[in-house]
Amino acid sequence: MTFPLLPLLPLMIIAATLVLSMVAISVRRSHRATFCLTLSGILAALAGLVALLPLVPVQAGLLFLFDGFALFYSALVLAAGFLVAVLSYDYLEGRNTAPEEFYLLLLGALLGALALIGARHFVSFFLGLEVLSISLYPLIAYLRARPSHTEAGIKYLIVSGASSAFLLYGMAIIYGLTGTMEFTLLGPKISGLVDGRAAALVGMVLLITGIGFKLGVVPFHMWTPDVYEGAPAPVTAFIATISKGAVFALFLRYFTDVSLRDHPRLLLVFTVIAIASMAAGNLLALFQHNIKRLLAYSSIAHFGYLLVAFMSARPFRVTAVTYYLVAYFATTLGAFGVVTLLSPKERDADALSDYEGLFRRRPWLAGTFTLMLLSLAGMPLTAGFIAKVYVVVAGVGSFLWLPVIVLVVTSAIGLFYYLRVIAALYKDTRPAPAIAPPATLKGRAVMILLSILLIWWGVYPGPLVALISHITLAP
Amino acid sequence: MILAAILFIPVCGGIIAWLTEYASAKLPRWISLISLAVDFLLTAGLWLGFLHQPGAHSPWLASASAPWVLLPGVSFHLGVDGTSLVLISLTGFLGCMAAAASWNEITERTGFFYLCLTWTIAGVLGVFLSLDLFLFYFAWEFMLVPMYFLINCWGHEDRFRAAVKFFLFTQLSGLFMLASIIGLYFAHGRATGVYTFDYEALLHTPIAAPVTFLLLLGFLAAFLVKLPAVPFHTWLPDAHTQAPTAGSVILAGLLLKTGAYGLLRFAIPLFPAESTAATGPLMVLGVVGVLYGALLAFSQDDLKRLIAYTSISHMGFVLLGLFAGSRLAFQGAMIQMVSHGLSTGALFILAGLLQERLRTRSLRRMGGLWPVAPRLGGASMFFALASLGLPGMGNFVGEFMVVLGVYQAHPGLAVAASLGFVFSTAYALRMIQRICFGENREGWKVPDLSLREMGIMALMMVPLLWLGLSPQPLIDRVEKGNPSMADTTSAPKPHLPGKTLPPGRRK
């Protein structure tokens, strides 16, 4: 190890791109140039990950650890960020606002997500989370002309601030009791503390509350539908995938050394949260007529499923969670990608009526959306099917019978609202209710890529599974 | 190899049909018909023995296996024995008929329609061919999606509700089966150290009793909904009524058989002792289905709904036969499955032809059609008689053998089930009387059957008569080279003295 900061290469590349873009914007405003700079920055960061590959696991100071797990999640987040940036370009084009700063905020949020994924210390955890959140507030309210966006931005600001306070307080209590802020040292100590002292349990619960807010699981889910609805479609895609995924990765890392089976109280907390999320998410989604709200409730339910995998025992836990997150990333990006592509200039295409008879007007786009919805519903030939099977395998293999039964019943309920949207797509309505802009080459390429990935992972998931289990078992 | 070909020909045919829609709206139907016909010829080749590849010590007539890396223990394992061979032949045959019956009915989005049609067939074939429980579940779920689209996009007036109901019922019960399959996977793995989904390995799983019963319940949930047994049948009348003709044919002819096949291939052999214990209630459910379906069929006005309820009645006999624990009843159930597929499929095609001509399915508005369209009337008469169990046609042989087999151990149930013969006569004759005879009050003037339609009808009559007059070849086919089946049908027998089970008096 010649250079101690080398493991931070991807973070530094993203940060450098951010600064460079800022300078470039101040010299001359050009949407295209900023866009290209952003994309090349993300690609360079991905290349940086590859360069790190032979070095793992490698620690950067006290704060960051880059092992196979972190590299995989970083790659996932960067790839998703790349696709969000591509989708944003056409979305921002022609909407009357300056588009360039959008990419700065996007890079900032990515930087926060990467820091979260590499964190192994409360300080880096909090740092990453705040960088991510603070970049997200203006992103949500980016199209200032629309009042709903500003409202969503402020809502997210308040909720996110409150949850950070919870988180910080929880960290403080745990630090006070254990005297350390490193995850690896915390693990064994927490094991001893949780079942003994009330204060430790309180600290843990405050921590879980803070993380629960970020993940949008019940009962901390209230902000999700409003923010999903209010944010511009590509930003919603970002929140749904990268922001939540990075927090979940950290969550997984934090609890790596804590076996939930030995702590019935913690297991109880997670069981309640998982069951409540699956039930509330799926039931409330039944009543939605707005696609973005519907997808918000669907994501609440999906994080309930993820928690079932999270609670499972060792050999499955990381693999099931990671596979599920990968499938969820591709599917959610695809779904919001369709919403983005269909949105006319003045608003987002989020009413169910915008989608009626879409198959007639835009057969390929409707087909893609159908595929995404079927994947969310967990039907065969899509990655969502394999992911759901994985979660059930993990749950049954760890004797989590109650959560698995709730998962089975609620996901059958969930099928109902996915089918309702699909039925709307194939309705025979003659007049075209909404005039959507024609899909651009970039948008099409993203959709085709995501569809291919979804089917590939749904039919022949072998390589991906091998990669995940190799990487997560390596250290 | 041959099995993989049988499975993938419809998949590829469907994709080609879908893509050729852009060239011509009429091309897809030819492509799907040809691919299904090739499929049927391949199964016929297997049947006649041209394409056998018996393994050195394999009980299967033909099998294929390939790794399909997913979870440890999942493989792409296909196999066919007598039972599944009969059912895949039926699938190929009814697939061709369904494609031919939609020839002129479907005019919109033909490519997508034939894609859904062939993919449903592929899913059904996958169910009948898989020897790996995960692959089986994959196929089981796979056939739902295209079937949903068939009903949702080309169905009748209330199609959305019917399609969703169908999907939800089967999906929920299927997920319970998934939990059971995975439970079995772990039970087997913990007991033996080998984690596998392979059917032959799982057959010999030593597990503790209470767990096995729960696992069996998961399987039963899926199969009884699909069959359907009576309390779980409510999706069926809606789905069958609202589906387009081809959809109804496939639903009644094939999808219901997957439930019966699941029982005889998976539920009974995997849990022999537990399913023997559950025999009593299940046979009662079968008898209830026979009578209840027939009773409701009698009071229907919607022709397709009437035929749908007769399906419930006929499948009750299958359920009864499968759990009777007698070889005779089992053979009867097999014959009943094939002949029900043919006769009900044909009746749904006829209902489709009538609806195309009359734009109604209401029996009240029909009447006096025999003089107007004698060929149509004759065909309806033939299949109505087959459905009521006229000697000389397959249904009679099947139902008779089931009742005879059941009688040995449970005379009460057999007597109750044989009441079904009376009821079926009543509904079938009422149906034919309402359609063909009486006064032509609405003044219908409709074209008689065309050459294509005559061809379909004739092709469906032949096997029904063959089964009715000479069922032995089919029984031989089911039994021959079939040690696994011999185990399962004879094994429960010693456990089945009449006195250990609740006698049929309950009914």
C-alpha cells in the first residue's frame, strides 16, 4: 500500500468531476457538455472500481472499507446513476429551467451514496447520509415552477432532518455505552448489550428508526408517496433505487456481525416492520390512481420483502438481499424510465388515465412497462421472479414462517394493482388521451438495455448469482 | 433432446408468429398452427415408439437434463413417462385445435394473440414434462401470464374482472406451493445433506410427520384450485365464460389437467402416507364437485357458463379416481382427463362458433337451430352426448371405471357419484334441446359449419370414439414402462381398507 487514499479513488473521481463541472458551468453553460462530463466521470469512477478489484479488501483510514461487497454495491449505484443521468437529459431538455446544475446535484448524491456503501464507522456513515440527503433536497425541488415539486422537496427536507436527528441520538447513546464507533468493534459489544440494558435497546431502536425513515418502511413511510409523486420522474427513480439501496447496503454492513437469531428482541422489531411494510404497502397501493404513488407503495412493500431476506440466516442473507436489490434496481429504473419518457413538457405522466390504451399508441413502450410491472409482481421470465424465489428460499431456510406466509398473501394482493395498470395499458380506447413526446434514441437505448437485463437475469441468472456469491463471500 | 424440442418449438413459434404480424396479419396463425402441429407429431412419434431413447436404468421413456445454474440443486430436468406422454399428446392436439378455432375469430393484434396462445401451451407442456420441482414451479407460473393476456385482451364483456380473478386465485395458491417446494428442499437437504430440487431424489425424503402434512397442504392448495375442487372453484366459471374460444379450450382442456397431473405426479408420490390420510375428505370433495357442478350447470342460461360448470362436475370424477387408491379408478381418471379435454374443448369451440354467428351466448335466445344449420346441430348433439356419458364415447368409459374402482372400497361415495350420471343427462339434454330444437323465435338464419369447422369437429370426434370403443391402448400407454406410477398407484392400496376411512355415508 503505497498511497493510503488509493481506495477512495472512485469517490475522488466523482468529487473531481463535480468540481470540474462546476468550473465548466461558470465558464460556459452547455447542457450537452455538462452531461458528457458527468457521464465520463461516472464511467471513470467505474473504471476506478475495476482498478481496486485486485486490492480488496482494503481499508482507507478508520472510516472506509472497500471489500468485494462494497465494490459490487458501488458498481450497482454508479451504473444506476449513469442510467438516471441519461434519462434526465431528455427530460430536462426544453423544461424552462437551467439544466446544468442538476448534474452537479446528481454527482453529489452519488458521492454520498458511495461514501455510505464504503462506511465502516459512524462518522463516515453520517457524512455519507448527509451528503446524499442534502443533494436530494434541491434535486426534488429542481423544477421550481411547479409548486408540487417544491412542496415535496420541503417535505423531504423536514422528514429527512428529523430522521437524521434520531439517527444521531441513537449513535450517541451507542457510543456512550460501548465507547467505539467502528462497526466491527460494535458488533460483538452490541450483542452483549442489547439483551441486557434498556439504554442500548433504545439506542438501537433510534438507529433503526433513522434508517427506517430513509428506507421508507412502515411505520416511517409517510413521506414516500408524497415525495415520489412530487419529485421529477428521474429524481424519483434516483430516490427509489440509489438512495434506498445505498442505505440498505449500509444497514446490511452494520448488522453483518450481529446474528439476528440470537437477539429475539431485535428480530421481533424487524419482523413487525417487515410484516407491516408488506401489508400496508400492498393494501394501500390498491387505492392509488396515480402511477408514481402506486409505485411508491409498491416500493414500501418491496422493502418489506427485502427485510424478510435481511432477517434470514447466514448463507442466504447477503446473496438474497443483493440479488433482490439488483433486480429491484433494474425494474424500478425501467418503470420510472417509462414514466419519464412519457411525460409531456408541462407535467409528469403519472395519472393512470395517461396509460390507458398505451399498447395501441406505443406498443414497445407499453411492452416494456408490462415487463417491468410483471417483474415487480414477481412473474416468471423476469428477474423479479428469481428475486422473489430467493427471498422465499432465504425465509423458509431460516424458519421465518410467519413473514413468509405474509409475503405470500400480500404479494398475491399486490398482483391486483399491477394487473390493473397492465389492463389499462391494453385497453381499447380509440382517442389518444395524452400526447407524449416521441421517445428519443437515448431513452430507447436505456429501456432496451433494462429489458434485456431483466429477462436475462430472469431466465439465466447463473452468472449474476455466481458473481454475487463470489463477491459477498470473498472477505 | 426430443423433449427439449417439444418444449421449445411452441416458444420459438410464438416469437416468430409475433414478429411476422408486421408482415401480414394472417401469417401468425399459420406459424403457430404449424409449430403446434409439429409438436403434436413429435409427441405422436414418441407415443408410437419411433423416438424412444430409453436410458440404461431410467424408468422414464425419455428424459433430458441440463444444468441451469440458479440455486444449488436446480437443474433443467425433463422426463416423460406413460402418464405425461398421454397428457402432452393431448396438449399438442388441443393446441392445434385451439389455433384452428381462432382462425377467423381473432382479427386484432393477431401476432400477440398467437404468441400468448403458443406460450400458454409451452407452459402447460413444461408442467407435464418437468422432473425438477423448481422447473415445475417456473412452468406453473409461466402459463398464467399469457393466459391472463388471452382473457384480458380478447375476452368477452366482463373480461378484466374474470382475468384478474383467475390470476389471483392461481397465483396465491401457487405461492403456497412454492413455500412447500422450498420447505421440502430444505427438509431433504437437512436429512440427507444433498440440497436438490430433483423429483426422483425428493421422492425418498425422510421427514417428520407434522411438517410433511403442512408441506402437502401447500401442494394441495395449488392443485385443488387449478383442478378445481369445489370450494376453490369460483374463478373457473368466470374465466371460462369470458375467455375467447381458444382460451376456454386451453383452460378447460389443459389447464385443469395440470392440477390433476400435479396431484398424481407430485402430491401423492411425494407424500404417500399423508395423502392416504387425506383421502377421505378429498374424495368427498370430489363427489361434492360432481353433484354441485352438474346441479349448477343445469340452471345456467349462459352457454359457456353451463359448459364451465360441467367441467367442475367432470373434474370431480378425476379427483375421486385419483384418490380412490384403486388401479381401476386411476385408469378411469386418466381416460376421463383425456376425454373431458376433448369433449369440453369441442363444446367450447361450438359455443364460440355459435357466438360468432348469433352474437349471444344466452340459451333463452337460441332455439330451432337444427333445421337452419344441421351440421352445427349434429356436432353439438354428438359432443353433448359425449359429455353426458353415452356409452361408446370416452367420458363413459372414464366415469364408469372411476365409479367401479371407488365402489370396491367406498360404496357410499360411488353411489353418490353415480347420481352424477343422471344429472349430466339432464343438463346435456336441456342444453341441446334449447340450442337445436324448439321454436326459432328470433328467426335465426345462420351459415352452417364451414369446411374448416367441420374438419375441427371431425378431428375431435375421432379420438373420443376411439377412447370409447377401445380404451385399452391408452391404458397400456399409461401403464407401460412406468414403474414410478406403478409404485404410486399400488402403494396406497394396502393402507386403504374401507373401515379405516370415513365411509361415504357422510354425503
